Amino acid sequence: MTAGYIVGSLVGSFAIAYLCDTIVSDKKIFGGSIPSTVSNKEWLQATDAKFQAWPRTAGPPVVMNPISRQNFIVKSTE
């Protein structure tokens, strides 16, 4: 019987959270609009192209040793 109350209250709380999220986010009861950066596909493609054009610079790969908390540079086996 106790498990039924726990499961029922969890399901009920998730349902209330979903309804509140839908009303506030999707129905926009407090006003506002969706930014053009979210809804504009051309902006997304232009931004993605810009990020892909930047050169990637990084150091050698590093492996973390969680016991001694030291970083070790991974040597290639070649």
C-alpha cells in the first residue's frame, strides 16, 4: 500500500511538472517569443560553418590518474 502512494505521488508530481513546463514554455503565459537564433535554420548553418572553419589547436592527449591526481601525457606507440 505504501508503494502505491509513493508511485502515485511520483507520477502526479511528474504530471504537474510537465503541465507547468508546457504552459510556461510553449504557451508563453508570461509573454515573450522564441529567439530567431533558435528558429532560423540559416543562422544555425552559418554558425556551424563558422565554428567548423576555426582551426583546432590542442596539446597532446592526456590521461587522468584518479589515484595520484596527476596528468600524464600519452606517448604514441609508434
